[in-house]
Amino acid sequence: MSSPISLKNLEFFVKIIDCGGLSEAAAQLNVSPSAVSKNLAAMENILGTTLIKRTTRSITLTDAGQYLFNRANKLLKEFDDTLNATSCYYEYPQGELRITCSIAFGYSRLVNLIDKYREQCPDVDLYIDLNDDFVNLNETDFDIALRIASSPPQNYALRKLAPIRWAYCASSDYLAKKGIPMKRIDLAGHDCLIYPGLTPTIKITDEHNRQYPLKIRAPIQANSSLVLLKSVLENQGIAWLPTYLIGDYIQKEELTPLLLDGNITYETHALYALYFPSKYSNPKIRSFIDFLVSELQPVPIWDNWIPK
């Protein structure tokens, strides 16, 4: 054979059979159909035999493919059992825990949470990757992905950790100078700090019941909530920001949340912990997710200022 076949190759192959097709397997693995097709072609090239006969509507295992499927299923299960038994050899959390998380949440909240977690589990070493791209756990070696999404991510085991709320806010100095808006349409008379594609578009309705986007002045636009937060603190205008970023500043009265049209916060997203089901029995993974649940529920600390 020109190169070895990895367990990941076998996992892709087994998933094709379990799902009944390459596209279906790709959806379950969160990879492109071409990646699954290339993986199968590489395996067949290395083994020098056809494993799957494909038509436009179905797939059929060859004799060689059936033999490999039976053995691969058993091998993958034994491999998972061996890893889980090894990782759980000691009943307390230890070893390296690899976590990927969005930049703004990781910078503003994850560090403090980790400090508190390590007081309980000092033998766990944390590797943190801050990345706003949606990291595919099937293609990386991370144990847990913390992700903020408007709906539960598909094809992963997950725990919902906390609601993610948003609020319009400004500094007291800015509001003293420009006035306090009472309605969202009042933002047309203010300097608005915009995150393109994330800050909601405000719609107005004319006398003919037609809707138009409200025209606002946007002196600063940035694709970073951290940049907008800094700009709000520097009295540059009004921004729509997640409460996990602004909660501490609101409690210290450095920022003021705006009550617009009777709403002070808007719940649009949630924080999820994504992981592999087969790894959840690992004490370091289970303990960290359970810790986050206990810390962030029923109300995360950054939302303590919100009126009940």
C-alpha cells in the first residue's frame, strides 16, 4: 500500500454505509460531500479494490467493502472503548482539555470561568483557541467547542449553557450630550456604531403600510464587538452589543442600557457547548461542561443587572 489508512478514513467509510450515501454522510460529519468522496477514492486506491458501487440513487457494498465494513465497525468501537477506558482510568479530571471559543466571549468571559474551574480541578491543563470561525470538531483535535448560535448547531452532541441577550447601550457622557432615545426610530438622530450583518436593521412603515430601513448615521462600523465596545466607552455613540460584554460596565454605571419601545434586552442567541458523545464520560470533559452549567444557570452573572 502506498500510504496507511487512518481511523479517520475508516470512520468516513462506515458513516457512508450507516447513512446510506455520500451526501448524507457529509451532512452528519459536517464536511463537504467532495471530502467524503475523496476519502473513499483514496481508500480504494490504497487498497487496490472497489469498496462501494454507486449509482445515482443508491450505494452497494462489494464483497471487499462488506468485509471492511464489518471489521471497521468492530475496530472503531474497540478503539473508542479503549480511549474512554484509558481517559477514565482515574476518576478525577486531569490532563489537557482543548477548547475552541469565539473571540469576544473567550476574551471577556472564558478566562474568568477557567480560573474558577481550575480551583476545583487543578490537574486539568487548558488549551484555548479563540476563533470566530465555526470549528468542525470532526476535522480538529478539540474536545469542546463553545459557540453562540441563533439555533442549536446540527449533528453535534451539545448542552445549552445560557441565553445570549443583546441591548442598545451608550455612555452617560454621550447621552448627556446627545439626549436619550426612547424609541428605536429615535436612533436616526444619533451616532450609531454598527457591526455589519449583525446589528439589526430597524424597519419603519409608511402610510401605505410599506416597510423601509431606517436611515441612521453610522460614523463607525467594525466586524468586532470588542472594537464597538471600546468605541462606546469612548463616548462615540450607541451600539447593539451582547450583554456578556457590557454587563459589568452597566453594573459599574460606565454604560447605560437603553429602554427602547419598552424593551431593554433582546434574546436572540444561546451559548452551547459542543462535544463528542463518546468522550463525555471523560472526567475532564464532563466536569468542565457541568461546571459551566452550574455557573451560568439559571441566570449568568453578566445578566444580574436586568430587571426581573
